[in-house]
Amino acid sequence: MSETLAKHLNAMHAGRRAFIMAETSEKLRRAIRHQVGQRVRYLAADSNDWTKATILSHAGKVTGKYKTWLNIQDDGCDPKSIDWITGVKQWEYEPQDHISDTSLSECNEVFLSVSRQYDKDVLAAKQAELENWKKFKVFEEVSDRGQPSMSVRWVCTEKDVDGETKVKARLVARGFEESHHDRTDSPTGGKEILRVFLSILACKNWKCNSIDIKAAFLQGENFQRDVYLKPPPEAENVDKVLWKLNKCVYELNDASRVWYFTVRTFLLKLGCVQLKADPAGFYWYNEGILSGVLLMHVDNFIWGGTRAFENKVVAKIRSEFQVGQQCSGAFKYIGLQVTQDDDDITISQSQYLKNVKPVPINITRACNKLEDCNKTEQENLRSLVGQIGWMSTNTRPDVSYDVLNMSCVLNHPKVENVIQANKCLRRLEIVDSCLRFPHLGDLSNVKLIDFSDASHASLPDGYSSAGGFIIFLVGENGKSCPLAWEAKKIRRVVKSTLAAETLAVSDAVDMCYFLGTVLSEILFHVNDKNVIPICNYVDNHSLVENVHSTKNVSEKRLRIDLAALKELVQEGHVMLKWVKSNVQLADCLTKKGVNTQNLLHVVQKGELCM
């Protein structure tokens, strides 16, 4: 054998090995991406019959010896474990009874059953979606020459809009079939930034508005890589044809990112300034005066500003992109009900709450409080705690500790935890609440006031501590806007109440400084620095004394956290003051059974009197 031939054979073998490894890696990647509850059908290695099954869980660690093993349950059989690489010849996803979407749906939106796919209204919605793809020149038809391609699926939803039922269909790519390793992250406006913007709108007497971009991803910039889709049966001319994409479409891994940069580039061209601390927030100055703000959450924008801002920025957004629903004064934004009147802005989730249901439990079962929950009860409890948690982070700080407490036991819940969750839901239903953002007067005289608290070893495990805070933007007129709050397990096990309080204050000060930096940038064009006064209130005498003392505490590890806090106080970045426990608004964020009326009064009325 000649040396040249040997080299060629070695190269062929190396290429073949690389191909096999790549194929194996792709199979492995898809195998370990299965989600719990997914329906599949597969051909076992020792069988020629298709078997339908449900994915129960991963059988081993993702990085361990059994990373390719899954726990599954064949229809009508007991659960079992199987190596998804060597034990399965072929598999595919089983169509679901209800098609799901990765995005958060509103409470009045439901996914349609596959059995309704041939209904007239569903077919009409699909045709409307295909027309959108053509109108926005999303693809071009090319001959199928064996190019790597992805399949597509329909996501059909039914939604009640002003008493009228509307069907919407989205054609989405099966993004998991693509090997794409570029960046896929894209920012969305944070909850705290939204509240900052609402506070500014209320103080400036600007109208609060929202814009929904229609078929947003289809209006994004053209992208450079080659992506091919197999057209759906509803399209014309599908034989031996592929769609080569010009735009990023739904469920491609980088679709949200491409859309975000499309909007970002356009807003920057119009003279908007991107927030350094939250890239989804933008503000606009006109002749040296703040004249408008805009926050984007994928295809939903909330904005407010002067007439000049509307004419020079918002009007051009309307002309550049095809917009859908536009609202002012009263509307729903990312699941929140936003209402504006002459004096203030309020947000609530009362409509969302109506769709939250308690965990079913009979009287006999409720008497056995210390029994473990069965699988159904555990799943229902997780769902309910998640729904209450969503409300606690957006509009109901008064149940934050309840959510924290319940979250700590979700792995091994008991019947008493189900009862606790149902009681928490009833309290939400009985005590209606909202967040109010009133006029604070001159924005150059506002300050940040924070209440922080902790409870040592108070969580269900018996040794973890709870910490919490709530932060208000307060005007010289005594009015206040709630900007941020939190109730969480303190990041390490601590030895004393002093240590727990110190770590809780540290987290609160971090958030205050973040919010102060954002406000300083928007209101005063000051970058990377906070010029908003910060005052933190605690009900622990020892903490206040230690921060203002030169004496060291005996716990060495705590000295580091106290030193950082002392430095902030000494340099004038933060003021630390003591208050009585009966006026400590964060008390109910860290302890069970504490009255929440004081906190609710402040967030509902927008009045903080110190």
C-alpha cells in the first residue's frame, strides 16, 4: 500500500469517526433534553414495534455514568429505566392533547386541542399566519437537495378579548432540532425597572401607554446564517421544497435575541439612551430635559412622555413596525392590570387571581395533617405555590413569607402544607390589594427608604434564617411608590440574629444602590453613580450600634459583612436607623403570623409617614 493511499484511508477513517461522534453527541444532547411529562413513542433495540411512553425523570446525573438513562413508563406498564442511546433505535415526540408554548400565556388564553385543528376558525387563523410570513418576507422557497432542515408545528390558542373569542395560530420551528451554539440571551424589562418607570410617569403627569407589536419576530432584522424549514401541509407547493429563512421565527433559539437587537438599533437611531443597568429600558432627552421613557418586554412596550417624544420616537415605531393593540390609561401589560387616573397609577392582578384554584382536599384527608402528600397533591401544590409566588413578586408583598415558607417544603410536602397554601389563597381573595404610584412632587427631592428584617433559624428545616426587605421611593410630600421587595432564605446558615439582620441589610442596600443608580441616570444623567439619598430602617439595636462602633464582633466571618456596611455608612452612601418593631414594615416578610395591615396600607394608599 502506498504512503499516499494510507494517508487517504486514515483521513477517511478520521472523518468517519468524527461524524459518528457528532451524531452520537447530537443524540446524547437530545436525549438528555427530555422534559418530565413529555410523551414519546420509540422503537426499542430488541423490538420492531412502536411503544408509547411518558418521560418520568432522568435516571442519572447529566454529567455522570448514567447520563443517557431515562425513567419512563410505557402505556399500561410499570415504570422502568432505559438507556436512550443504546436501548432505543428510533424515537419521536407524541402529539400532545394540548399544544403548549414556551412563553407565559395570559390567564384568559387557552391552548386548543389537536382535535380542533380542522375547525373553520382554526384553519382561518393558520392561513392568516401564513399570510404574515409572506407579507414580512420571512422565507424564500428553495429546492430540497438534502439540506439540514427543521420541522415546524402549529401553536393554536383561543383568547377572550372584550367578550369576543378569538383564535390565534402561530407557526413555530422545532428549535431543538437545530445545532446552534451562538448566544441566545435577550433582555426583558425587570419588575423593579417597570415600577421605577411607573413612578416617573406618575410624577411627570405623563399618560401611561402600551404598544403590542404584531408578529414581532417576523419583523426582525434579516439574519446571516442559513436555516431551512420543512413547510407545513397547510402551505402551498410543499413537495420537494424547503423554506430558507430570511428572518428569525418563533422558537428558533436566537429568535428573541434577533428581535431585541432590531428594536434596540432602531431606538438608538432615534436618539434614545439605553439604561446601563437594564438593557431593556430606554429614556429620551429633548433639549436637555427628560422627555420620555420606554420599557420593552419582547413584543410588548410600555411608554410615556411628552408630545415631542410621541411624535419623534413612538410615531416612528408605529411606522417602522406593524403594531397591534395600543392602549392608554387602562390596559393589561404582561399579566398586570394597569390603571391610571388623574392622581396616580395602580397595578393589580385581580383578574389573574380569579383563575387561581385551591388544591382539592376532602375533610377526612385534611384531618391527617402530618401524612405525606400523594403525587397528585404534590403536583397541585407546586402549581398553586407557583401561582401565588407569581403574585407575591408582582403585586402582593404581603404573602411573600408564606411563599418562602411553602417553597422550602415542596420536595416532601405534607397535608398540612396543602391546607396552608389554600388558606393563603383565601387570604388573597378576601383582602383585595393593589400597588399605587402617586405623584411624589419634585423628583429632584426624592429619596429611597428601605425596611429590612430577618428572623434567625425560622424556616422549616430548623436552622435556615429568613431575610426580607421592601424599598420605597418617597417624595417630599410624604407620598411613596413601592419599587422592590424580597423574602428569601439567607444565603448561609448563621449563628445569631445579628448575623441574620446584617446579611438582610446587605441585600437591601445592594438593591437600593441599584435602584438609586437607575434613577440617577434617568433623572439627572449621572452614570455609574447613585445620587439619591438612601435610608435603611432596622429594628435590631445591636446592628445599629455595631455599625456606628469601632468595636469588633466576636464572630470573625461577620466582621467582613459589617465592615462593608460600615464603609457605606461612613462614606455617606447609606443611613442606618432604628425603628420599633410595630412600625417595621418588613416584619411580615420574615415571620409567620405577623399582621400585614401596615404594609398593605402603605402600598395601597401610597403614603409613608416616618
